[in-house]
Amino acid sequence: MRKNAPQIVPVESPPQALTIVEPVPDPAQIKKQKITEAEFKLSEDELSILNSNRGLIRLLKNKNIRLKSVLSYLRYEDELRDLQVELVKLQRWVQEHNKRIAILFEGRDAAGKGGTIRRFTEHLNPRAMRVVALPKPTEEERGQWYFQRYTRQLPNAGEIVFFDRSWYNRAVVEPVNNFCSEAEYERFLQQVPEYEHMLYEDGVTIIKFWFSIAKDEQLRRFDSRRVNPLKQWKLSPIDQRAQELWDRYTQYKEQMFSKTHTSFSPWIIVSANNKLKARLESIRYLLNLLPYDGKEEAKTRIAADPNVVTRFHRGIVKID
């Protein structure tokens, strides 16, 4: 070795942390992902749906790859699109014939009213339709006739208006939560049939939907909203008390049906525990009700399923 040459001294490396790598399970061993061992056989039509771009995307989004669930949702999307085509035709008929259509969406909290309205309006011309979701009345509005602020929102000629809750706040939400007096409540029940009859005589078509859900389903939806940051805005102090006041809501709701269900403005009950069915069948009810042009050319069923959508009658023992 050459004298005065630099020496290389080995330096001990610090001990490395021991990393344990868990074996990655073979997807074929996961029971829910054994597509080839499904409990049912797929038809050629079903395979073609799954093999489409949207079918594969939906399949990949479904963590457990439940084929029946994926196929059901894809069929729902197909039906919804066909029904929305009919809604566009319906709106054109409303515009051409200067019809005035007011559609009221009522029901317990988390019943799916807002989501259904979005499916109704998704492809409609915004110039000929409106969605009305009024906040609590101002001090000035409290001094007015109760129906006054709603009257301002009624449809013009050639227009459809969707009310996400309506004047029927005074029939259920307000008395349940003590937001109105007993005298105001009684006056409302007396006036509302007369008010709606005047609208009917003046040519306004009113469709009143009540979206009905079970108590345990409402609780499940509330829990889902609490953990979903995109839905937490939907929770309000009133929602928090809905389960506690369930029976009180039932009492006022039944009184509302008894006093305000009329031949010219009936209540239409929508079973809404299944959101997808509730959306499709309520759209079908509207399409079937109105004599718009081109209805006979529809590529999907127009008549609503009577197991999902029914007209209220006094013999109904329990709605929700």
C-alpha cells in the first residue's frame, strides 16, 4: 500500500426497521368476488350490459362485485333515461299549450324528495321550469296571509314548478315543532281545500306526492348523512328530532290526509324505502296523468306500479 494513501474506513449502517409484508389475498379466494361461481347464470343480454363501458365502470366501483346489484342499477339508469326523454316531450307539450303544472313533494325528512326532483328536472329546459324550496318565512312574511309567498311561486303559462316542500309545511312540520299556533293550524286546514279549488278552477294542475318511508329506513339515512361529508349539509336540528317525534308526525300527517285529500287535488302516496323505484314510479305517474303529445311512442312503461304509487284513500290503515 502506498504511504500516506487515504484509508477507507467501513461505517456501520444504522439498523433498518423490520417491515412485515402481509401476503396479498388472491381475489379468486374471496367469496363475494368469485364471479364465475355466481348463484345465477347470466344471459347474453346481461353479459352485453356488463361488457359495455358504463357496465365495467359500475362493476369496478362496486367493491364486492355483486352482479345482481350492478345489473339492477344499470337497468335503472336505462329506464330513467327513457322516462326523462318522455319528460322532455311532456315539457314541450306544457309550453305549446300554455299549461300550468305545480308538483308538490312532501314527506318525512330523508324520504328522498330532493333526489327525486333532481331526476325529474335533470334534462328539462330551465327556462320553462323552476324548483321552489323556500326558507323559513321572514318577519315581513309572517305578517302576511300564509299562502301569499307560495302564490308568488305558482307556475306561469307554459311552466312546470317543483315544490320541495310547500304550503303543507303548516300541516305537519310547523305544528309538530310548535312553529305555529293552534289557531293558525286550524285556519290553514279550513282554507287549503278552498285555495286549491280556486287554483284548479283557474286551470292550474296540482300533483301532491307524499314520499313514505319506514322509521328504521329514516334512521339509516340519517346515519349515512352524518358520516358523508358531502351530505352533512342535509342534516338540520329538525332532522335530529325526527325520530324522537315520529308518532307526533304520524298524527299530524294523518290529519292532513283526512282534511286535504280531495277529488280535484288528491294525495299520491309513493313508497320510498327503495329510492330508485320511488324515482321511476313517481315520474311514471306524472307521465301517465297528463295527455302530452307522443306518449304512445314511449320506449318504456308509462303506467306506475300500484305497489309503489297509490292514490290515498281513507281505508288505508298505515302509510308510514
